[in-house]
Amino acid sequence: MLIPGAPADGPLAPIGDAEDEIDLAGRTLRDLLTLLGLTETDIAARDPETPGDGAGLMSQVFDVTGLDEATSDELGLLIGRRGETLQAVQYLLNVIVSSRYEGDQIFAVDIERYRRRREQALIDLARRVASEVRATGDVITLEPMPPAERRIIHLTLQDEEGVSTASVGDGANRQVEVMPA
Amino acid sequence: MKQLIEYLARALAEHPDEVRVEEEDQGDRVVIHLYVGESDKGRVIGRDGRIANAMRSLLHVASTRAGVRAHLSID
């Protein structure tokens, strides 16, 4: 079955001659994009900068961007609903790298700055909710979020006067509560 | 789609030579059958099926781009 944009001849074999973890991660990510027919893309590795990048947790961030507008649109499919497909790409990449190397490096993947945009939205939400909690004295429970997103809320509000945060619930239903301090 | 799953399974497996992938056209959908060595099953399925589900997410991207419905079966 043909995927538009994917070459008929490969890549067939996983990277076998990587120089190190970053090399393996970057080249594997490139292969996955090629296999999905998303060849008109750029991958740039950089240090994590913000909590949304996983600063303090992640070794490197791979920024995937489209080289043209059509590809940028197509990359939306690889981000998926609420970033779930992006998360799957990042997870598989890390499982593959950690099965080849003993090291403890973890890599983040961002696509079309999705994580950066989501982070800013979460920071804005956290600040808005914090002022409401301060004004009303109510406890506000946010919608369920994955761990990386909850972490952004906690970090945004850790130095905020008059409020504190906690995570409640299990698994996919885990939510952040913002309460008066 | 076969290539994508084959690539991922070989990257995850301890014995990539034992990885075999077949594409079965069922008319309204395509079933991708993945066969790995017995000792590699855990490596392609993962705890609570997490690795298999991540592969299914990428297969969904591939099949959507190809304009078909696809299902991953680990046999």
C-alpha cells in the first residue's frame, strides 16, 4: 500500500551504525518521517529551554518543521488529537534508543512548535485559574492532562502567591487541583 | 505501511532477523500481521500494550495518508 511521498525503496532497516544516542535518535526520526512520506521536513536538535520542552528531564529536543505550507499542514496528522500521536512518536523513539544504549538520555520531539504553543496555553490557563482561586477561595479542578502538561501547571504556580496545586485521580484521568494556599 | 511496521519492529526487536510482516487486503481494510520471535513479543507489545499502541498510532497516520483503514495484528 503506497503512502504519498514515501520512497518505494526504503529505509528498510533500522540504523545500525549510529555514533551515539543523539545520532541514533535523530536518524531514526528521519527514517520514520520518510516512511510516512513526510520527506519535506527539517529536523533540528537543540537543548531544552522551558518546562514544556522537558527542561531538567530531556537531553535534547528534536524540532520537526515542514519545509513548505502543505507539509506543515500534513504534520498536523502526526501531532494527533491533543498531541497523542506526537507522544507516540517520542515514546517509540526513546524505547528504540534505550534498547540500544545503556545511557539515561531521554529525547523530546516537537512538531510545528505544538508543545511550545500548548505550553503557553497552559501557562495562561494556570495564571487565570490562580487569580480566580485567589478571588473566590474555591478549589478549581482542571481537565485531565498527561504528566508533562500537569508538570507545566505545577511549575507555573509553584511560586504564585496564595495558591497551591496537587494532582488527583489515576492514569488518564489524573487532574490538577488548584486550591487556596 | 508494511515497511513502517517492519522498520519499527526490527528496531525494537533483539532478533530483527525473525521479524516478518505481511499485508492482508480485506477489502474495506488492510490488516498488517506482525510476527516476531517468541522472546521479542514483549519488546513489540510493551507493558499494558503501550509499545503496540504507539505503533498503531503511527500506522494510523500512514493509513490515513494512504487513504485506507489499517489494523495491526501481532500474531
